[in-house]
Amino acid sequence: MDNNLYYSVAEKKDPRNPEQEGLYYAHVRSKGVLDTKGLIDRIRNRGTVGSPDIVAVLITMEDIVTEALCNGEIVRLGELGSLSLSVSSTGCRSKEDFDSKHITKVRAIFKEGRTLRCGMASVHFKKVE
């Protein structure tokens, strides 16, 4: 693995001040997608577990992680990181007036763990157009 993270640079304008000159920011450029089949192949090539067992574990893990998150649990994936749910809502003038109808969005939040943080520390940046 080359640990090269490719990025491009693009101008972003402030939507509140569109006539003002924008600033330039980096954007990560993907080198592709690692799908389930690719993940299974990479796991199989690193150990002694066969594809059917890996598939079974990954499918079961998807179900269990989804159930746990929807049950309000934080899912820790070892030193890789943790997953939890977060909500957005509209505001109310009083606590008593607030109910679940004010919740507008639910999203999954991933917080990296030590292994991923250490991996990201070794990334080399390569600029592309």
C-alpha cells in the first residue's frame, strides 16, 4: 500500500457573500471503491479463513451494527473506531413543547480510533488536477 492520498484544489465562495473572492481548499480525490467482494478478497488473502465464512461474518456484522445503532448503542470496532447515531432538530421555545416531530434527521457518526489515526498520520499527499 502506497499511503498516497490524492487531492485537488478548488475555489469555494462564501454563500453569504457571493461577490467576494473565494478561497481555495483541498478536496480528497478517490482512487476507487473497495466493495464487499474486494474486502472479502483482501481478508482472505491475509489469513486462513475462506470466502464463505468471511461473507457470513460481514453480513451478520452489518445486521448487528445496524440493530445496535438503532437501539441507541455506541458500536466500538476495536482500535478502528466507533459508530453512533446523532440527530438534528428544529428548536422550540420551551422544553415541554419539544417532541419527536421536531427531529428532522438521523445520521451515523464515525469517530476514528488509534489504528486509523496512526494510519492517517502516515499518509503522503499528492496534488492532482
